[in-house]
Amino acid sequence: MSEVDKYLDDMFDRLSGTGEAGRRTLAETEDHLRMGIEEGLARHLSMHEAEHEAVARFGSPASIARQLRRSYRPRWWRPALTAAWLIASLGLVALGTSYLMSVIDAASPALLHSGRQSLCTGSTGVACAASASPWANVVAGLVLLLTGLILLAAGWLAIHYAWLAAPGRRIRRLTAALFGVAGLGLLVSPPLTGVPRMDGILGYQQGAGWRVSLIASAVAMLTAIVVLATRSRVQWGPYDPRSRRHGPSAAGR
Amino acid sequence: MPIFLGMDLRGHLELLLLGALHATGPAHGYALIAALRERSDGTFHLPEGTVYPALHRLERDGLVASEWEVGAPRRRRVYRLTAEGSAALQAKRREWTAFANGVQAILARPIVGSMA
């Protein structure tokens, strides 16, 4: 295998996942190297010398691949907007789900005998969902859940048409970390009822408040796991709706 | 010295490429590198591959446009300045001239007192 072929293979490996931008760079690199060889041969270099010189002049594949990836990195505000959208929409979905699950839990016969009356003592939010009028809370839960789902769908469309950046690994990790911390916080903090009783699991009585905390915590943890497990298809370059393709040449056509 | 030149070039590569494209007209990467090398009398001797990410950035910003050359024996991407690119080049050239004049005004003065 020639030195140029080895170089192109290395470049190909380093450009993996860059889509059309990478494919185009690889074609340009090959063209450039072949021209360099022709120039070297015209100066009476041997084939081996001409290849070596062309490759040496081109620079390290690692550095060029890194620069190319940097060139296509989204502008800072787009990832920030994506992070805000993802956290807000998933937060609404998680909150709505917690509300609905708490209502269901409160409606269960077991709960009627395990401290349902204490649910709203000195607290607000999800915990109260279980003890107030159930239908009002079902509506509140559904509104939160649907708003979150609509926001998620709108964001997905915005990503599809390249108005928003696709959530990259960092954004997904940040979102998952936030939900994970929230889930852990709900587990170790006082129950959402705000009525600590020092004779149960984690220092609190296993009453309705603890159950609400557990539900909210489980939903937050589950959200974190789903976000981490979801793979994002990274789109490179602006999206051209006419050709339905991403990449710099899509915009330039 | 090459390291210094390399550092210096990093912030100005796009401007140099716009200038080279303006001088040569539509050209592919290899020709642009050659133009940079020749016009600078070999001062700008940078790794040739770094030109392509810079050209992609310029295209992404709408300052250059490119297309595959039709009828060439090999697949070859040809770049050209856009109207926005020409305007940007003019503006950057003015900035650069003012900057270079300022640096020159300071550096051109003889250093006094260091050669006792």
C-alpha cells in the first residue's frame, strides 16, 4: 500500500461521523495529494519521494480532521437553546407524569389508610396533587404532560429543519445529570409533604409523602436514563429542505 | 520563527485565502496554496491541509461558494468569492492596513539604548 493510500485511510478513519463534509474533504485531500505527486514527479523525484513529500506538506491527518470538526461546530447559542428546550420540555413531561402517577397512587385503596391526610401539610406542588380534587389534578397533570410533549415535538421539528442544533453528547449528558441529581435529591430530601417522621426508610416514615417523593424521583431518574440511552444523529452543516440533506454543499447549491 | 509565523497565520488564514481567491479568480485548494506561497515569497509555508477546513468555514459563512469542476480528469472542488466575500475582503483589508500601519509606526523606530 502506498504512503498516500495509508494517509487517506487514516484520514478516512478520523473523519468518521462527519458525513458529507468529511466525504468532501477526503476527495479534496486525495485530489490535492495526487497533484502534489505530479508536481514532485515533474521535478524528477522518484514516486516514493514525491508521495512522501506530498504527504509531509499536507500536514497531520489528526490536526486537519480536528480543524474540520471545529469548522462545523454549531454556533454557541444554538446548543444553548437546544439544552434549554430539552430540559424544559423533559421537565414538563416528567412533572406531568409525576402528577398523574401521584394521583393514581393517591387513589389506590392502600394509600387511603397510610397517611393520605398528611400529603399537603406544609407543602405545595406534586405532593398536593394526590390530596386535592383528583380531577383538577388529572387535568393539571395532563396539561403539563401534553405541553411538554408538544414542546418536544416542536423542538424535534426545529432540529429537523436546522433551526436548532441537534442535542449533542454534551447536552444530553448535562440534561441527564440534571435529572439524575434531581432524582437523587428527591430521594434523600424530606418527603414532598414536608412532614419528616424518623422511623421509616431514609429517615422518614413510609407514608404518602414518601411515596410521592419516590414517584417523582423515579420519573426524574427514568428521564435521565432515557436521555442518556437516546442516540442523537449528529447533522453536519445547514439543512437544505429542498434536497433534504445537510452539509455545506447543500447550502451552497 | 516558523512557530511564530504559524501562530500569526492562524488568525489571518481566512483573510489570506479571500485575498488569494480575489487575485486568482475561481481556484481549487492546491492552486490557492501555490498562490499563497508564491505571493508571500515562501513566507507562508503552512501545512497545506489546513486550507480546506478554512475554506469550508468561509463557505459556511457565505464568503465563498464552491462546486465540483465539470469535465476535469479528477474530481476537483473549485472555490470562488461571493459578493459577500468581496465586501468582507474590502472591509478586512482596510482594517489590516490600519493595523499594519500602526505596528509599522512602532517597529520602524530604531531601538535606542540597547546597544551600549
